Amino acid sequence: MALQLHRLLSVLLSLTLVITVTCQRWQCVTDSDCDYAECSNGKPPSSNEWRCEPNPNNAEEKNCFRWGAGYYCPLPPDCPAGSWSKNGKVKPLNCTECTVPCDNPFYESTQCSRYQNRECSVDPLHAPWLGDPVSQAFAGHTECSETRSWEEIVTEAHSTPDKRDRYTSGGLGTFSIPHHFKIWVCWRNHPCLGAVGAAAGDRMCYVKDMATEEWHPWGLGSVLQLCGH
């Protein structure tokens, strides 16, 4: 019984050591990559208490090691709020202050994440086709309500060569909102055109909310000047 208990404790200890070493090893290239409080403890490289040294089990990897304490250094801390680096940590690149605002007019600018210098909020209500000017322009016109599914639109558009010329569609590109707005469609013969008094030959354009399957009026083609296929 004592022998079995000793073996069990040995296995558990070895697993603990493996897990600890694997989780705490921080890959480095030069000693400067290890110069953070959790590793250098504020001491200069000349102290020889910490360094970037080759991994004995992997010749292609180097890790931060604390000679004074006899263990591999834990991961460096994350960038503080309002700053960023490519890996989100203070090493190997220093964290720098966030300076780039959101450049997408369909989004709101928010504080950057620790991984990137800019971050736009994913708020679909900030989209212009849901704002008051657009909503009021088509409010009260039942002819402007679009309820067809994307499958129905594609099938109808390709049913005859004549109808294919009446539809134009495309993607919103950099103005898309993930999980919500990605595509637009313009109709040359949509009943909404007559309801709002559009000129002959104009198109009525909509965007689709992929989350709710709803089509939202965006505006006239003559105003939006969209290029599609």
C-alpha cells in the first residue's frame, strides 16, 4: 500500500512539474525580452540572475530563466488599459499608447484593445440606414417594405435575362458590420420608387440584417452611387 501511494505521489509530482514548466515558459530572442518585473525583478542584466537561454528540450526555442530562483519566468503582464502591442503583452515589444481612432463612419470609436491600436464598436444601430433621416424618408410607404428572402431574390433575378438587368447587388466592404450588415441590393422596378416619387430609371436600394433577416431601405441609387453586379 505504501509503495502504491509512493508511486501515485511520484506521478502527480511529475505531472505538476510538467504543467508548471510548460505554462510558465516565456519564449524570447534576446535578454531584453526577459526584462520585465516578473522575471528580472528590477535587477540589471549584469546581475546574471536572469537571461534568455536555449531550451534544453527544444533547440529551436529560447526561454526566459531566473538563475537566482532556479525556474523559468512566468509570462509577462498584459498591456495596461489604453495601450497596446502586437501580442498584447509588455514584451517583447513595449506597449504604446493607443492613438488611432475608428475610421469607419458606420461605427463608433471605442478604446483600443491591448492587441490593436484601434477598435470599432460593433453596434448595428449606428448604421446610417437605421438613422432618422433614412427611416423618415420611407416611413409610411407600405410599398417600401421588402420581405423577400435572399434565395427568392436570386431565383427571380436569374429567371429571365430581362429581370437580371433590374437587380444590382454588392457587398458593403469596410462599411459592413459583422453578423449584421454585409450586402446591399438595388431594384430598378421596385414599387417603392413610385411611392417616393423617384425619377424614371432610378433604383431603390436596401441592406439586409443577416441576424434578423430584415431588409432596411437605404436610399435611391442616384444618391448612393453604388457599384455592384
